[in-house]
Amino acid sequence: MIALLWACLALAALLGAPLFALIAAAALLGFHGSGYELAVVAVEFQRLGQMPGLEAIPLFALAGTLLGASKAPTRLVRLSEAWLGWLPGGLAMVAVVSCALFTAFTGASGVTLVALGALLYPALLAAGYPRRFVLGLLTASGSLGLLFAPSMPLILYGFVAGQAGTTPAVTVGDLFLAGLLPGLLMVLVLCLESARVGRRLPGRGGFDRERALAALRDARWELPLPVLVLGGIYGGLLAASEAAAVTALYVLAVTVLVRREVAWRELLPVCADAARLIGAILVILGMALALSNWLVDQEVPMRLLAWMQARIEQPWLFLLLLNLFLLVTGMLLDVFSAVVILVPILLPVAQGFGIDPVHLGIILLANLQLGYFTPPVGMNLFIASYRFEAPVSELVVASTRFFLLLLACVLLITWWPWLSLAPVR
């Protein structure tokens, strides 16, 4: 009977059942088959609300949603263009930097493509960049920024991994630092490719000091945000959850009271958008915690580690297989679902091969970032197809060179732990 129910669950997954329902059903079947009372699943979900640091996730999500609803994306593009646009390939660099910074606060690459694509796509074409280059650059850049603070996937990984009691321990502050150099590496590589292509285009004039200062003044309310988050945490003034509360309050005050770009009547719908995003994350997280506890109870991670250690002797080979697995996962699952499902399973296995849990988090997110535009089913390919009115097949071809460049970065991040751990350990 249990086997039949598992088969029905697999069929439901193939038919497109909601992810949280699949995870919940798997947890219920697992505990039932092990002889536990099914109320244990509800207990695990209730335990979610008692975990420290959880409040950082909805508060940062609210801040990102408010920024997306304001004119902050336009100011961000204007600021980047004023300071970088005069360089060879400068406008393309503007696209890369703007997408990375915006994704860091929104945490969802689809939002970045929708919000910034309408601004950057016509500007890049008008500047003379080849259409295929523009399509590929924006599709790839739409997922940049997941490694920069205060990215929600970084916070979520820190929260999930923190419950595992790893040695050394994982903190959100460590992850914010660890993602800095790998994230900058990815941005730099795409900027260098932009410069290579842009040097063939007509010059855009020299650096305009007055225009740059004007753009700086225009963005004066948004610029303190990274300092507020990172400075507060690393200065010892704020915990991650407190930094999230201060950030949300600051963004709310700026967008509603100071700039007045989000009217009072629009505030409730904006908060509802944030609540829907957070509600989906928390339901998946609660069910995933229940499923993870069943897997741990059945010693699945330990058995998986023993099986892999019997067949894989070298950590580098394990990391290579892990990269391939995560690329496929990134195509099929959104980053939030992938983190809460995979981390409890992968952490013990990775530590068995001597991989630092903070380094594992950066590897995980860097790979999932690529999965967003990995053919044939990467989410960004379809969002970009809708936004830029281009067939998915054209976007696959256009983004191939950027995929290979970022894949090289991911491999370097994977096999050179110093990039992730130098600012932390």
C-alpha cells in the first residue's frame, strides 16, 4: 500500500502538483511508514515559528518589494550609467552592475528582468550593441546578485544550515562576506566581456563629472542601504534580524514618506505581494523541515555519504558531480525550494568530504544562479522570451557564451575555496 502511495505521489509530481503539497505528502508518507504519529509533521511546522532569525526573511523581502515598486530601478540604472557609461562597453557594464545590485535586494531574478529589461534593452540596442549580444547579456545578468547581501537565498541558506549544527557554524553574516568575492568575480567577467564587445562601438564621450554627481545625489537615499546592512552586522551593532527590521523601516520611510513613489493606497497591494512570496517560502520551508527530519531519522544523509565515499575518493570529483547535479536542479526548481530541500541532505555529505559549510552555500547558490538560464527549461529563458519578444531558441544561442563564462567562474569558486572563505575564516 505504501509503495502505491509513493507511486501516486510521483505521478502527482509529473502532473505539476504544487511543490509544498508534494513535500508535505512525502513527509507524511515517510513518517507513517516509519510508525510515527502523523501529528509530528504539524509539530515540525509549528517549530518553524520558534527558530531564531526567521524574521529576517520576510523583512528583507518587504524591503525588496518596496524598492521594486518605486523608481529605484531607474535611479540605479542612471547612477551606473553616469559612472560607468563612458568606458568601452560602459552601457553593457551598466546592465550587468544594475542587474546584480537589484537582484541582491529583490532576490528573484525574474523580477530583475521584468523591472530593468524594459529600460536596458532598448538603450543597449540604440547604442549599437548586436541584438544577440544584448539578449544573451540581459538573460544571463538577470540572475546575477544572488551572492550579494542581503540576498534572500543567502539568508535562507544561513537559516536552514544554521539548524544543522555544523562545525564550523554557519551564520548569515559569514555568508554575506563569503559571497562578496565570488559575486564580484562573476560581475567582473561579464564586464570584461562587455568591454571586449563595446570597444568596437563609437565612443560615448568622456566622464561627465557634473552628471555623475547629479546621479549620485539622486540616489542618495538608496546608497546607504548596503552600508546599513553590512555595517550594522559587522560593526556588531545589529544582528541579521535587526538589520532586516531597520532596512525594511528605512525603505518604507523613504519610498512612502520621503520620495512618495509608493502612495498610501498602493502600500497594501505591495505588502500583499511580499506576503505572497514569503508565504510560499515559509510553507515550503516548514514542510521541508519535516521531511528533512524524517530523512535524518532514517539516516539517509549518512547512508548517502557512505555510498559516495565507497565510490568517490577525491573531494574534487565529488564537487564536479555536485556542480552537475545543482545545474540540473536549478533548471527545475526555484532557488528557494532548492535550498530548503537540498541543504539538509547535502550538508552532511559535503562535510564528510571536508567541504566547509559556508563554502558549500556559495557553491550551491552560484550553481543555482546558472540554472536560471540553463537550457532547456531555465526560468529566465522564458521570462526573457516574454519581455524581449524573442523565441526561446534564440535566447539559448544568445546566452551560451555568457553561460560558459559564468560556468568557468563557478568552477573556480568551487575548487578555490579561498575566494569564499578568505573574508570569513
